[in-house]
Amino acid sequence: MGLLSALVFDAVAFGFGVAVEPGNLLACFLGVFVGTLIGVLPGIGPVATMSLLLPVTFAMSPTAAIIMLAGIYYGAMYGGSTTSILVNIPGEAASVITCLDGYRMARQGRAGAALGIAAFGSFLAGTFSVVGIMLLAPPLARVALNFGPPEIFALLLIGFTMVTWLSSGSRLKAVAMALLGLFLGTIGLDPITATPRFTFDTLALSDGIGLVPMIMGLFGVAEVLVNIEEGIRPEVFRPRIRGLLPSWPDWKASAGPIARGSVLGFFLGILPGIGSIIPTFISYAVEKRVSKHPERFGTGVIEGVAGPEAANNAATGGAIIPLLTLGIAPNVVMAVLLGAFLIQGVQPGPLLIAEHPSLFWGVVASMYVGNVMLLVLNLPLIGLWVQLLRVPYAILFPLILLFSVVGVYGVAENIWDVVVMLVFGAVGYAMRRLAYEPAPLVLAFVLGRLAEESIRQSLLMSRGSFAILVERPVAGLLIALALAIMIAPAAVGRVRSVLALTRSASAG
């Protein structure tokens, strides 16, 4: 054990030596800076940015190229919370859940505290994930390999049980929104047979409905429409410039959510297909579940910002483990990074540490250096971001719509995406008027597609037998856990009722 610790310590020290070389340090700075920028701008995600900048890396060394592209990824997670908190538009899809409480905090004059805890939470979670990569990468990657379609489906089933936890209003309405999200996820080509479904013979619907146009419409455009209708007076939304950083009570309330979000995000990020969006929803649902005041979630509580922001940053670290140690891309961002590895003539996988130690340990150490850079970059900017809320609404709202249109169009240069965003803006406005919440819809939309693919792949593996879901130990355990989560509230309520009746009878 002592020898292993010494070897890891030597390797980490070697990695930091590589990461702080001038060329690699500059690549790291450029990566996190560009990542923060595209995270702040709505719609332009890390996949498009990394793809566009891929040719730039041809002239760089393999280590500097990977350091820069990885920096764009986790930098985007950092910056994505800014527009979620300030204008209710997720800068990055993984920051959609931050809108629920972050934007409410901004409306209450606590934008600085929300931005501050998002920055610190992201830093702490990023640090946790880097340490996790250093110590646990090879064994965790082998465990993740055992997660096939049945295990993924069982895990997603647990995610479905959390749909109603995301709602602060009627559970029936939350279930209705989840069903609508599931239906929307089926639009497009069948994932197995490529048969068109609900496309009405149109080319535009054959690719399905994009997640980015949907969430920007439901959250951003709908918010603009509601505010225009209500004619919000500027003094209601006037942010305070004092107290930009989180206070001691904020830290006390956020410590647990950051810790739980870091662990959840890291381990879920390792699993194939999960990405960084689902961990944020699960983190939010868990925080609401363990809170003594769950009814306050959605009204501007700092726990609703701290947990999900920690989860999405920790997930970025987790997602890189299968790529570095097994050569497997667990999500589309890692697929782009895998392409960068291959272009540079490096094959990621089990032999990466032995054949390219400076690349492996340099990239891992650079993630910690990059997290420090992000914290230093973002904290001084909090005051500047908060000033954005002082812009008059007559100027701010058209700008929000303009950036939304440009951002959505820029993802695929498809005018249809802009139409989808505007349609979902109108739908989101109607939902707000009728007290329906968009979060369950978005979660079911994301989970539904993955769940359909995984259950159908499972059935193909078992030749049509559902028994595969319980015959495999991990899948069976996860399904049992999902059933326990669904049944437990009703069972506990029943037991409490019986106990109350017993006490009443005894007293009588």
C-alpha cells in the first residue's frame, strides 16, 4: 500500500511537471477560457466548439492538444451556470436544472451568492473528480465495463422515479409532463430499425426534436414572454452588488449538496451514455428528498444550485476515465476527444499509461490546474455578470432572444431548430400560466430516449426475454432499488397512519 501511494505520488508530481510546461499551461488557459465563453453563450455547446477547433490542434503536441480540448469541456460546465442564474437560459444543457433555483435567487437579489457557490462548488467537485481519476481510474473503468444495456436501463429506471421529486407543485401534473416528455423523445427515426415515427413524412422531424432548442424555448423564451406580460418593474429585479460571495450560512447549507453532487456526478459520469445532464437532475432530486424543507426547492434555495453544479463538473472528470483507460467514449464529447487522440497518433486505452505517461498524467494534472484557473477567472467576473441584470429590460429581452436564436442556429445551422425553440417558448409560456413545470418534461425526454435504446438492446441480447433484467446481479439490484424507492413513500405513509390510529385508540 505504501509502495502504491509512493508510485501514485511520483506519477502525480510528474504530471504536474508536464502540465506547467509553458506550452501546456497556455493550452490549458486557452481551453478553459474558450470553454467558459461558450458555456456562458446559450446554445453553443462544447461538442460544436471542440469540433470546430480540432483542426487548430493539428500543429500542437498531443499533450497540449488534449489538454486544450479537455479544458473546453469542463470550462463549458463552469460557464454554463452563468446564464442559467442570470437570465434563466441554460448556457449548457447540463445547467438546465440550475435555472430552477439559481434564477429565483437572482430575482431575489442573490445572484452573486448563486454564482459564487456555483463557481466554488464546481471547483471542489472538479478537484474531487481529478483526485478520483488519479487514484481509481483503472479499477473504476473495469467496473463500468460491466454496465451493459440491462444495467443502464435499470439505472435509468431509478431516474424515472425521481421525476415527481423535481416538481414543487402537483405530482399529477409532473407525471403528465413526464409522459409528454417521453412521447416527444419518440419523435424521429426508430433507434434500432430507423423507421420514421411521428415525423409526418417531413425531413425536419426525422432527426427528432433537439434538446438544446427545447430547453432554451421552455426556459428562456418562455421567461421573456412571461416577464413582458407581467411588465416587471426594474426595482423588483435590481441585484445587490454587496455580498457577492456566499455567506457562512450559504456555505453551511451547500456543503452537503456539494459533497453528494460530487460523488454522484463522478460515478455516474463514468457510466456509458449517461453524460453530464442526468447526474444534475438526480442530484437535484436527491437534495430535495433529503431536505427538511423540500417545499422551498424551486423558490431560490442555494442547495438547488450547489448540488447540480457540483454534479455536472464531477461528471466531466468521471467521463474521461473510460476514454483514457479503456479507449471507450462514454458520450459524444468524449467521442470528439477520442478523434483528437487518434488524429495525434495516440491510441487511448489500457496501454496509454505505459506508452504515453507524460500525456496521461499531464492531462490529468492539467485538469486540476484548469480548475484553479477557472476559479481565478470566474470569481472576479461575478460582479461584472451581476451588472448584466442592471441592463434595462427593453434592451435585455431582445438581446436574450437574439443570443438564443444565434446560439440555437449555430449548433447545426438549421433554421428548423429556431422554429422548434420558438414553438417550445410558446408551450413553456402556456405551461407557466397553467402551473405546469418544465423540469419533469426535460428529464423524461432525456431519459426516455436512453431507456428505449437500452431496453431494446437488452431484449435483443436475451432474444426477447425480460428475465435478463433480473438475472444479471447489478441490473436486478438496481431494479429492486427502483421498486423500493417507488413503494417506500406509500409504505411509510401507511405505517404512520396505522401508528397514529393506534395512538389515538390508546389515548381514547
